[in-house]
Amino acid sequence: MSCHRGALIVLEGVDKAGKTTQCKKLVAALQHSGRPAEVMRFPDRTTSIGLLINSYLQKDRELEDHAIHLLFSANRWELVPSMKKKIEQGVTVVVDRYAFSGAAFTSAKQGFCLDWCKTPDVGLPKPDLVMFLKVSPAEAALRGQFGEERYETSVFQKTVQQRFEQLMKDPSVNWKVIDASKQIQDVHEDIIGHSLSAITTAQSQPIGELWK
Ligand code: TMP
């Protein structure tokens, strides 16, 4: 077992920015270079809370907007013990979406402010690095399967992108913007570069608390 903790690395972006592909490539590259790494994703649709979220996203069930927001947050909190355990054991955890998606998506709805949306996630393990995969919502819409789930419309995604931009102004979070309109391999190389330096920095630091 490694004596250094692993890093918590998050990939964020609007829908269809390529986060899932890049998370898998990052974990594979880290493992290949002998660094223990695992992927997690939010929402995690396998838990009982996750199943509820899944039925909401697939439009099989209606849930009040505040209630679904809190369920997305609860889905992160329920996985904190296993996430922390992995990090403490030296595993770098690469996360496909996190609290930033939570705040950006709900605050893109009418009547929600960013501060209220952030509150339930205050104190979650703080990522050592958050990479925002940037593509225009119009380009994301051309990448296929757009429009099947709730939230997958260009108009909504445009507002989500604006909310992410507000979140990225927060200097307490280590944000890096990645140009995700490039070729998959070029995007991957940018991501690897940032990740390796975050992993090194994280080794000598305790796990922080988000937005505290
Ligand atoms: P996925 O396509 O990455 O599985 O994400 C599912 C959708 O849920 C996506 O449209 C973003 C949205 N979402 C929220 O609204 N709040 C959250 O906290 C998270 C993690 C995702």
C-alpha cells in the first residue's frame, strides 16, 4: 500500500463534452504508469438514491426541483466514506461530475440562486483539481444522443455553461479549463499533464473541505 494519499480529480463540463471518455482514458493511463487510480461518477445511479435520480432523468418520474437537488447531493454524501477510504489508501479517484454540476444545473432553473444550490455540498471532500472541459453548447449538441434525457437541450445547456463560468471565478477551487473541442488524444494529453502535477501536490497535503 502507498504511504501517500491519492488525489481527488474531477472532470466537469456541459453534457456531451467528452467527460466520460476522458475519465476512462485518464484512469487507464494512470494505472498503466503504475499509479493506482479508480473512476467514480455522479450521479451514481446504482444506489437506491441513484435509482430515484435515474428515473427522474429518464422522465419516468417527476420530482420537485429542490427535492431532486438534495437527492443529487445526498448521492454524493452517501459515497464519501468509500471515496475517502480509497484516497487515504493512495488511490487517485477520478470523478465524472461532482458538486459543481449539482450547483450549475439546478441554478440554471428558474428561481434558484447559486449560493442556495451550493449549500448542501459544503464540506464534501475538496477536489485537488477540477478540469472544466469546454465545448460550445452548439458543438455539444452535434455530438449525438443529445435531447434524450432531462436537461439535454441547447437552451438549458447554455445557461448551465454560464453558471459553470460563475463557479470558476472561485479561487478556492483549483480550476483548469481544457479546450475539449480538440482531438480526443490531444485533450487527453492536456488532462494527463494537469493530473500528474495535482497528484504530486496532493501527496503532501490533507484532503480539504469544499466551499468551506
Ligand atoms: P450524466 O449524463 O453525466 O450521467 O449526468 C446526468 C445528468 O444529471 C446531467 O444532465 C447533469 C445532471 N446533474 C445534475 O443536475 N445535478 C448533479 O448534481 C449531477 C451530478 C448531475
